[in-house]
Amino acid sequence: MTGEVLTFLSEKKLELGPAGARIGNWRTGRDEAGILWLVLDKADTNTNTISEDVIRELDAHIRSAESDLPKALVIRSAKKTGFAAGADITSFEAMSGSGAAELLQQGHDVLDRIEALSCPTICIVHGPALGAGFELALACDYRIAVDGATFAFPEVQLGLHPGLGGTFRLPSLIDPTEAMTMMLTGKKAYTKRAKTLGIAELVVEERHVASAVCDVADGNVEKTRQGLKARALEFDQARSLVARTMRRETEKKAPKEHYPAPYALIDLWEEHGTDEKKMQVAEIRSFADLLKTDTSKNLRRVFFLRQSLKDAARGDDHIAHVHVIGAGAMGAEIATVCAIKSKQVTLSDLEINALGNAIKLAAKICKAKHLSDIESRDALDRLMPDPNGYGIAQADLIIEAAPERVDIKEEIYAGLKGKMKKDAILASNTSSLSIDLLATYAPLNSSFAGLHFFNPVSKIDVVEVIKGKATDSQTAKRLAAFCGTIGKLPAQVRDYPGFLVNRALTPYLMEAMVLMDEGVSKEVIDTAALRFGMPMGPVTLADQVGLDIGLHVAESLADNLDKPMAKISETLCRKVESGEVGKKSGKGFYDWSEGTPHPTFDGELPPNLTDRLILPMINACVEVLRKGIAESENQVDGTMIFATGWAPFRGGPMHYAHNRGISEIISRLKELEAAHGPRFAPDVGWNTIG
């Protein structure tokens, strides 16, 4: 895309210096038709962000345009990665002081002047236009979307709402309820959806951009107009009614106590929805206030935790061909994700029907990820059913996703000997078996490791890269880089029962089972976790994972840990014996026949219930840190958040422990140990947590 844009600028023979020459963060110039082009090309990065220097330079370009009005003004990106990924989040910490409102006002002033220009203003968007990048696009009169463009306001994921005019410009452009939904949820509007909503006036291929710009500049394209629904919501009573519904629906997924930003946005719209000037003033004040909240600080921390996990995925994986053994749900999803990310994939299984089902699942995943018809076709072309395992000989990476039985995996590994390429890697997707044990059966233990994906693979970003005692550093490095090439976040850990995630998660799930044995209802247990901020309760999660899998992992950990766990629940065992193993069987502790259950309990929770669920998880995190299984507290926090959804607004389990107080956590664990047994004994690693 960058090459196409710069070639286009060169063909336009821009007047300001060499064609498309960059001045600061912008490439600028006028073409022969008198159209001014401002092309964002942020220095020293592959991705555009809307930072203070970008806005300051844009201010100078707009002032120049005001004094010498062009026929039209066009803003676009020179980056292959897309239009703009939003604001520079690294600057938010400095903004959270008293100067936030002033900095925001400066940005508003520049966008207001773009909006006020008397010539047509056009934003061309390819790839993502997120957050402040989307707001820059909204300040223009027209938006031309190149096929593949994406529009979204992800600020809610940072404990914020749009802060550069999005709160009033988007609702004044499209159906206000659709606009509010986008801002409240962070949902993306892909190219066709953006055109349907009215965000983009035109959708074109890159080669037709010049013609589309000329049509707009010549007045041949109509601007988006709102419908009757928008006019109805100009009445205060109608807007208040809709606002109440929005609050009620938001509370189901993001309680105000934990996530204040969505409610602040609803208040803005309800109170000032018909007065953009008042809403602008209120938006700036509200954004500045939200920056100071613990929720926003912690969610911004989560953003940087993601970046640190990404950093571990840098480098060349030297993996072009992936062979996956096992076409069950996990194997099929792993194969599909690899194929979508341009890997050549072969998928083998003893059951032909399993291979057919895997291809059907792959098509569904492509659709769910909003791939274009061509992208879906190409991904499916790269995914080859391979019942005879011919792909083994060509594969750079073989991922074994067979059932969790050592004898089955031993047989598979024996069949690979003499067939693999010399420098190929063999990785197991095991969730509970020892990598060191499995390595004894591998063709070459130095190029064997664990590669633990989480279900569903297409939605959960974290992959545990487990290095065994014999795994060489180059193998581990290549696997981490491989995770990056397929869009995943590698958590590099050492071999240990449950590794990191299952070691921490299993005590949480098993304590829920014990509580049910004690007579506490599943609804009360799940409600305690939901009120704490978990995305779902432990009983619902156990059903979703599969009670049989949970029981297997629990038994494996109980046999291999040097400290006691909760006793295996009799209720859990009976469920598994009866075949009621959760979502996949239609029934577990909950009935899944009508979709995901939503347990409700409005009463007061029993004392100690939340701590009985949450503290064993954190205690296990301290254990894996003490034993050197995980690399750092930040790695633990990021992995638990992105693998399990661990209450992100709290910043991660270790961050929560520090905020609550290490001494208080230790004291509470000792109280629980006295009341319920040694499984709550504080790990000795607490003594070294600073």
C-alpha cells in the first residue's frame, strides 16, 4: 500500500519539493488539479498514531490551506498498516495531570478548522482508522474507504471514551444509536458495514482512488444524510428513554463500579445530544477526568502488557509450512488460524469426517473474522486436508493436537521418526502433560517444545510456549516468533504441572466445585466472580472448557504438585461419569441447549466467598514466579488477562495483590488455611514479592 500511495503522489507531480517528500510526519503537496494532499507518514514507525507532534504539524498545514484555499483537501496514510491506530497511548500518563484539557482543546481546534474549511475535505482510509484516527476522518466532509478499511473507537478498552470530537461527530453523521453502540462496545465497522451505516460515502479499490477524489472535488458525490430516527432522538424524552436502555444493557457486561467510561459517554449524549458545542466542552472535561481513574490507569497498563508480550514475538520464525496432527476442534482452529496468516498448512487425522468438519469450521472462522471473499478463498486454498500425512516431510513446524494421553502421543511421535525435515520443530498442544516426559518420545528432544493454544484458538490471543529441559533456545525463539506471525501473544514458560495458566486457573475452578459440594449454589458462586470482574463465573467456565478436561487437568496437577490442592469434587466426578460434561454435550452444571447461561443472583454474597475463589489463583501465580516457571510479574499479569479474561480493570493478579497489599493477602490466606485447610497456605514466594 505504501508503494502504491507514493507512486500515486509521484504521478500527481506534487509541487512541494520532491514528489511526496516528507516534512516531519506528513508528505504534502498540490496536484495539477489544485487538490492539496496531506499524507500521514509518522516518522520512525510502521504504524501511524495521532500524537501531539502530528497534530501540531497538521495545524500548520491547515493554516496554510486556509490562506491559500485548494480545490479540495485530501488526508490519507502512507503506511501499509493502515490509516491510523489511534492516539499515542504513551502520552496519556503525562496527560493525566492538570494539562490534559488544554492538550485536548488544541487537538479539537485543529479538527474544528478542518471541518470549517470552505473547500471539500476528503479522508481516504485503508486498513484501520481507530480512535483519534477515526476522529480525524470524521472531521472531513467525505470518507472514501479502500476495500479492507476498518473504523472503530476502542477507547472503552482503555477506560475512556472518544476525546477528539467523536462523541458528537459520529452521532451527527449516522444513526445515533448505531454510533453509541460503536463507542460503547468498541465494535468495528468493516468496509461494507461502514458504507451501510453512512460512515463512508464511497468504497473503492486503490486503483480507483484518484477518480473518486475527482468526483468528490467536482461535487458529484452526495454527503451522508441521517434518517428519521436521528431526528426523533433530537427530543430530550426520546433520548433519555434510549439512554436508560443503554445503561441497562451496558450494566450486564460492564458494571459502572468497574467501568465508568461507558456511563460517562451515555450521560454526555443524553444531556448534550442536540448541542455539539456543549457536548464538545463536556467531552473534553469528561475525558480528562476519566484519565485519572484507577480503571483507566489499569487498562492502559493492560495495553502495555500486550505490547510486552508482542515484543517477545519479534524475529523471523523460518516457518512457511505447518503440519497439524489431529483435526478435532483445537487442531482445526490452529490450522485455520495459521492458514489465514499466510502459512501453508496440511492437516491430518485418522477420521476423514473430522477433516471435512475442519474445513467447514475454517470457512465459519473466515466469515467470523470478516475476511473478504478473496481472502477467505486464499486461506482455504492454503489449508489442505492430508489424511496420509504427506505434509510431514515438507513441514517446518509440526503441531500435535491429539487427545491428552501419553500413549497416543508416543505412538504419533514414533511415526514421525525419519520423516521430518532436519531443522523442523515438533510441538505439542498439550494442556497438562509434562513436556519433559513427552520429549523422551520425540524424534529429537532439542527441537521439541510445548505450544499450548487456548480454546477457541481463533479468539484467544495467548499461546504458552513451553520450553523443556532439552529444548534448545533457537527452537523456543522460533516458536515465539511463529506466534507473532500468526497474530498471537507468546507467553514463554518452563515445563511445570499446568504450566502457568492452568496451574493458576485450576485451583479457582476446583474451589468452585468444593463450594458446590458444601451447598453453595452455582449461581451464587458465579455471581461472586462476576462481581469481582471476571468475564464469566468459574462454574460457567468449567462447563465451557469441558468438565472432563477440567477433571483430567485437576487430577494431573494433584498427582504432580508438591503442595495440596482442593479435593476432587464428588459432584464433578458424577457429572463426568454421566456424560454431562458441559457445553459440548449440551449439559453440564448448566443447561446449554438454549445458548450460554446467564446466572443471576441479586442477594448478598456469603463472607469469604470471593477470596476463596480469587486468592488461590494469585497464590499459584506466586508459586510459578518463585520456581522460575514464568519470567516476571508483568508476564503473569498479561498472560492471565489475555488467556482467561482475568478482571482487566484490576491490572492483573499480581498488580491486584500489590494494590490490595501483600501483607493483607498473606493474612487472608492464613485465615482461610485455618478455616479450610492447607490448600490455602501462603506460598513461601510471598516473602520475596516486593
